[in-house]
Amino acid sequence: MAAVYRQGFVFVQNIFAGVVSETDSGYKFEYDKDYLSVENPLAVSLTLPLQKETFESNTLFPFFDGLIPEGWLLNVVSKNWKIDRRDRFGILLAACRDSIGDVSIRTER
């Protein structure tokens, strides 16, 4: 089992849906079992469909990477929070708490 370094709590329409984690072997995302049992749960994305099994990847999942700001806003986030621009997961945790759209990433459940 891979060691977890950092994790973000994923919310869909302000409802806790799962956890995205940085591990020693890459990244993983797992839906919360309670979320999967609610009536009509929404998938985080088409590339992360509802399932009980854990998703694993060597790189940050494209959906989550796509939430990260770009251009001048990425420069502002990186400078203000003192996060290296190459630390995609760190920026995800810092800047995607109030993302545009249904999905947000928070550091606390």
C-alpha cells in the first residue's frame, strides 16, 4: 500500500464526495462509500465515473489538474502562497477551494 503524503477532500455541489491523495507512487482518488450510497450521486467527472474501486495514476489526474489556475493567476497563487509552480498538487489544495463549477477541493472535510 502506498504511503499518503497529502490529501484533498473533494466536494461536488458542496457535498463530500471523496478524497484525492498524493502517494509515494503517484496519485489516487477514491469516492466516499456514503456518497456512493446517496440517491443519484454525481460523478466528479466523466473520466472519474462513480465506482467503489480506487483510481490510481502516476501523474495528477487530468480533471484535477484542469482545476488549477493558469497564466497570470497561477503566478499570483504561486507567489502569494509561496508554492512552487511545479507543485501541482500543492496548488490544487491551495487554490481550488472555491473553483468555478460543481467541484471544489478542500484541506478539511
